[in-house]
Amino acid sequence: MTKQKKDFLNLLDYTGEEILELINEAIELEKNPIQNVLAGKTLAMIFEKSSTRTRVSFETGMYQLGGNALYLNSQDTQIGRGEPIEDTAKVLSGYVDGIMIRTFEHSKVEELAKHASIPVINGLTDFSHPCQALADLKTILDLKGKFKGLKTTYLGDGNNVAHSLMIGCAKVGMDFAIGCPKGYEPDSEVVEKAKAIGAETGATITVTNDPTIAVLNADIIYTDVWASMGQESEQKERELAFADFQVNSKLTAYAKEDYHFLHCLPAHREEEVTAEIIDGPHSAVFPQAHNRLHVQKALLKKLLA
Ligand code: CP
Ligand code: NVA
């Protein structure tokens, strides 16, 4: 009765080697995008939050691999009317070959994975965004050709994107610094885990409330929105709290001259980043978004084929 399935809920569950294998597979898939390895397979995609990139890249990715994807908006399914997640997991397990879910509580994704007999992929929770971090790592490798000896700096909210990026950097042995205002630091357990992983891989993990210390000598500068989905009512107070953490030319002057700017998108110009930076020569945000497609296809091929 052993369950022969692997989920993708967090980068913590994957070794550095597995992450590199996924990235290498993504590089191959980018060169050879149409492969009929998932013929007859279906991915159910449950969305309880908005999405452009995640939805389109998963849907297109399944199609390019010979399979099919179903978009399930929670409002239009029984999930939105309170059907237990356990029942949803058991029902979908008999119809489809994998489930991608974007939701609020991370525990919901774990619950779904526990009761599903098919692979479950985390397409973003309040806690983490591992598909994004995979794409971020591939983008950095595309730009720099290596991870070791580089410093990635994240400025802003210690949120889902920050958590996954921090773990991803630690796993591949890249130094990571996060600069955030007091009260908006990343989860301390995630930081401790990243530090422990970094001690093995040679990556340092720095958490600071000083944005200039965070950015000093950075190879990569990364930011995300100040108010994530579900935090819209905190927008005004967050704008005040995060003002010194805007990625602008004053701050990027502390980075290496050949730094690259990344953002998971969607972005708010003149809030977390100036237009000058995100639309300027250092920005790689669109290749980064396109890498979502390639890494998720690698993941689908690994988990569903
Ligand atoms: N970066 C990201 O996950 O984008 P979407 O919210 O558009 O899916
Ligand atoms: N931190 C953002 C990421 C969006 C892709 C959010 O959760 O809304």
C-alpha cells in the first residue's frame, strides 16, 4: 500500500540535486518545447486567487506536452460552497493525473496532498511560491551561468515569494540577503532552515532591516509587491512601512555594476520598483516570467509522465 507519488509543495522537500535536474530539464524543454510525454493526461488547476502567469504557463505547458489542463475557479465549483478539501482530493484523484492549486492557507495544500493519490503542485499559498523560485533560479543560471559566489538580494515583504527564493538560494549554494522593514521579516523557522541548508551548501543567509546593507555587492536584486493577494486592506500602511525599500537608482548604486533586476510580477511601478529600473537595461523580468513555462513543464514531466 505504498503511495508512489511525489508532490511539489515546497522546495524544502527537494534536494539541491533534484532542483538542478529540474532546471536542466527546463533548459532542454526550452530548446525542444513540444513533447508528447503526457498524452491522455489531465492536470486540474484549482484557483482561489487571481493569476495570469501561473494559469497560462501551466495550461500551455500541459498542452505542449500532449496533455490537457482544466481551470477550476473555486467560485464555480463545489469547493467554493464548502465541499471538504479531503473529498475534493479523493474525487479528483479518480478523474485526473495531477492537481495544481493556488490558495490562501498552506495547510489546505498539505491537506489536499495528504488525501490525493495523485501529485499535488503548490501554485502559490500565503506561505510559499515554489514554482516561482524554480523559474527564478533558472533565470539566474541563464544570466550568470552559475550560482556559487553570487549574491541575491530580496527587498520588501518577507512573504511567500521571499520564503521560496530564500530556500531555493540556500539549496543551490547562492548567498541570499533580505532587506525588510521591522515587523515584515520572513518567517523565523524558514530563516533557520535556510541557514542550516546554507551551512551545508556554502550559502550565507542574511536578514536585515537596512536596505543598503542588503543590496551591497548584490548580483541580483529582487522585489515583490508590498501587499500580497488577501492583504489589500493593508495597502496604505504598507506603502508607508516599505517606502525606504523601493528598488530605485539610489539603492541599486550599492549593487554590483552588472546586477540584474528580477520581480515575480505583477508589479506596481513607482511603488516597490521605479519604472526606470523595471523597464531599464538591468531588468530581466520578462525572460523570468517566460521561465515559469519551462520549469513547470519540467516539473509536470517529472511528476506526471
Ligand atoms: N508570478 C505569478 O505567480 O504570477 P500570477 O499571479 O500572474 O500567476
Ligand atoms: N506575493 C504575491 C505574489 C504574486 C505572484 C502575492 O501573494 O500576491
